[in-house]
Amino acid sequence: MQISHILTPTRILCHVQANSKKRILEHLSKLLLTENDFLTHHDIFDSLLERERLGSTGIGKCIAIPHARISQQNITLAAFLQLDKGIDFDAIDKQPVDLLFALRVPENSTDEHLKILAQLAQMFSQQVFCDKLRHAEDCKETYQLLTQWQTD
């Protein structure tokens, strides 16, 4: 799966200032909404929040991959936030999170969902790559880094 198939430049926010996990999920729910949706950003927010209640999507090393399963949908979408300052996200390593890659996936696409999560985990396990994202000058550079990443 290519990141460019699920992420667009308009669904990236850089140098975001936020002070809570809830506020971050609100930002992401708005980014994951499309103009053709019958949903509201509240529907997506509720799904993201429901997933977080099962356990934090903070995977460690200041990274989180929040994801929402949406019924009656057939497309996967992604959004990305780079925060100015990390926030508490209940991550497994207790470190504040400053890079968030969110997914909105169809409720019944379990295989695709797991493949994307595995790819993202591999991508964000590379410290050099994450440092480049943190030091990107603007969202255009961030988009290029995310969409041009390839496995070694």
C-alpha cells in the first residue's frame, strides 16, 4: 500500500499546538472527514475515542497511530499531525507523543487495516525518518517524506 493512496496534503497539519489527547482526536476527526460523507466529525471522533478506550494507540518513541473503524464505508483515509510539543497520550513507554498518523478504515477491512498498521509501525520505527518529520519546515515537506518513504 502506498501512503499517497490514503493521505493527501490537505489532511496534514504541522506545528500544531494542542494540550490534550481529546483535542488531538478532534483535530484528526475533522481531517478524516470528506465532503461526500454522510458522517459528521463527531462520528469519527467517537470512533477514535472508543478505540482509545480499549488501549492507547501511542506505540512508543513519541508516536501514535489512532484509528477508527467506520461502518458503511469502503475507503481508507489517513491524516497526519506533527505537534510543536509532545502531549501525554498514555503511550506504552509513557513518553509524550508529537507525531500522529491517524486512520479511518472500513469496519470490515481487517486484513487491509492490519497491513497498513504493520507498514506504519515499520515506518515509524526508523528514528532517522521520525527526526526528519519533526524537523520538516512545512507540511509540503512532511507530505513528501511520508509518501516517498520505502522499506529498506
